[in-house]
Amino acid sequence: MEDNARREDVTVRYRCRAKPRQSIDKRSQLLTEPRGGVPQVVDDRQGFVKACRDLSLADGALGADAERASGFRYGHDDYLVQFKRGSSRIILLDPPALNRAGCDWNDFNQAVEGVQWIIHDSPQDLPGFHDLGMRPSSLFDTELAARLLNLRHFGLSAVTEHFLGLSLAKEHSAADWSYRPLPRDWRNYAALDVELLDPLRECMEKELVRQGKEDWARQEFEWLLTDRIQGKPKQEQPWRHLSHISALRNDRRGLAVARALWTKRDQLGREYDIAPNLLLTDKSIIMASQVKPHNAAQFRAVRSLNERVRIHTGGEQDKMFERYAPIQRQVRPRIWRETIIEALNLPDEDLPMGPKVQTDQNNAPRSMQVWRQRHPDRMARLQAARRMVARIGQDTNTPADVLIKPKYLRNLCWTDEPGKRDVADFLTEQGARPWQVSLLSESLSRAIM
């Protein structure tokens, strides 16, 4: 009798607040465990078949999430995927184990065919789902919905507190999810990520309708499914995104060292299935590129090239990182020394050039210093366009960067003949959705004239 009363009380607490708050309520209730308990991980064919059957028999939308081990392993593979549909139990699936068992993810697709998926910050998870072979039919992104509704905080726990009065226990977001067996606390954390997604979606849909943004959200979700499911495009020169690479801006030989060390680090990371940063940090690469050690004595003086990477967080993560010490020790310092020497011996014509300022209309520079110093007329135009977008944002209670991607606005203003540009066509070509084009194009046309 008491158990039934408790379950009924929990169901009531999952309902929408009559008046959601903009700020986090310190009196909100902390949800520490799913009401159905902490599930076990499904890692065999029999459990996979049962999970698919349970999801196919349930009603409603499908809450979904995924956990990776990006700070520990090479790449961004999913090591755990979580699902909950309507009143079904929470299901935790182990993709590597299920793949080894020969499970067919098309069976999962058939079980939830035509069902809407609810994901918080779907650009993080859709590529991994796609790589596994999962094909969502439609999408509701609670993180994007929170941004459309102009919430100040749009992390999952903040959004559930805002609409449901419940915050989530979130202690293991940066854990090594490739570790097995998964501790109970980790499974609890993963389960909580999908426990509230369906009632949260119901609340957010009502608020989107109230603010007249339901069609905006629909277009955004459709766009995410079609344009973002493949993840971000690969960069032509990813080594140029090293932290503080600007310190080598005019040093072509230093850039060559940085490129060589990044490339070797990435190769070894892939070979050993370890996060490249655990083999050599960005800071060490930049330091070596500045020092350019030519002999053994100079090389030994750069201590970070001769010691394995140790990361100290003061928490349970320290033990996780230490599990990778045997792999780190296999990468001897001489590998970095040989790589540096090879880069230092390159002929001048093979050295990389410094960064180039993009000057075509589809890749306007991000640096406002370039705009102000070299193109003050374009800078004035951009400022006018930004002011216009800000006013529309205030009128519609929508953040400016949700109304239009800042890159689109920069590209729009990066032209010598703004009066000859069809703003609506340009925004469409850039990737803006119809609701954005309809809302902004006329006002922006006047602003950039």
C-alpha cells in the first residue's frame, strides 16, 4: 500500500509546474534514483532481444542518451546507450558487447519505428547513434527547446528543475564509460539522464505552443536529423586547432614541429585506443615547437616530453586515468625526439604557412580586429545587423544566436555590394531554416543597406 502511494506521488511530481521559474529553485527536489530502480546493463543477445520487445510494446516517445569515453579513449564511440519509452523500464545497452554478440541494430529500429526520440543536446549523440546503425524517425531536442524558450540555464538538470521541480544527481559526467563492470552509481547516473525526458517534453511542448514557437522547434528538429546526424565535417588541417597555436603564428619551423607532433600523437592514439592528450598534451607540443630542441641535452630540458602525462583532478577520475599508465609507458620519449628532428630537417618549401585570413563571402573572418582595422565599413554593417537581430530577439524572447547563427550574419555582411544581395536567398543558401529567413530577412535587408 505504501509503495503504491509512493509511486503515485512520484508520478504527480513528474507533472509540469503551473508557473515554471527562470532561475533555479533552491527548494527543488533532488532526484537521486529512478523510480523503477537502477537497471543492469544489457550486454548479450538474449537481453537485447527482450529490450527490443519491451520497447516495441510500450507507448509514447523514446527518451535516449549516450555515454562516451572521449577523455580516455581515442575517438567518440558510444560505450553505453540509454532508453526509456513511456512507462517502460529504463534500458541500458552496451554497444561494444552487443556488437561482439552479433546483435542487429535494425531489430532496434523496427522496435521503435515511427517513434519520436527525445534527446538532450542531440548533436552530441546523433552521430554515435548513426554510427551504430540506429535511425531515429523524428526528434525532440530538450536542450534546443530550452534555448528557443530563452532559459538562462539549459543543462538537463536545470531544465528539469525549471519545468518539473526536480533536479538530477550528476556526479559522473566525465567518467571513463569504457570501464567494465559499470559501478552502480554510474548506472544510476546514466538512467537518470532518460528518466524524465518524456514528461519534460510534454511540458516544453506546451510552453513552445504558448510562445508561438512550436513550428520553429519542429523545423529545428528536422534540420538536426537531416544535417547534423553525420557530425561535424572533418577539418583539412586539424593540427591547427591545437590550444594556443597562435603563439607560433609567424614561426613556420615551429608550426612544422607542432604539425609533426600532433600527427604522431594522433597516430599513436588511434593505434593504442587512448585519448591523444594522455600521450602528449597540447601545452607540451607548443612548448617543444617554441624551443625546437636540436640535441639530446636540449630535449631532456623539456621535461614534459620525457615524462608520461599525469592528470590530477582530486577525485575518482585520478584512478581512471591511472588505468592507462601501462599504455602511456609504451610510448617512449625517443618517439617525440625523432619526430621533432624530422620536422626540423624539413626543407623550407615543405614548411606549413602561417594562418590565412579568409576573405571570401562564405567564410568571413571571425576576428573582429580584422573587421575593425581593415574593413571598417563592413564592421559598421555587421554592428547594425547585430543590433537589428538583438531587437528581434527581445521582441520574441529568443536569444540572438538562436535566431541566426553568428557565422551566417558575418558572411552576410562580408560583401562590397550589400544592396545587390537577396538576403532571403543568401540565408537559405547558408543553411538558415525557413522560420529564420521569414523572421529576419526583411529587417536585415534594411539594416545592411
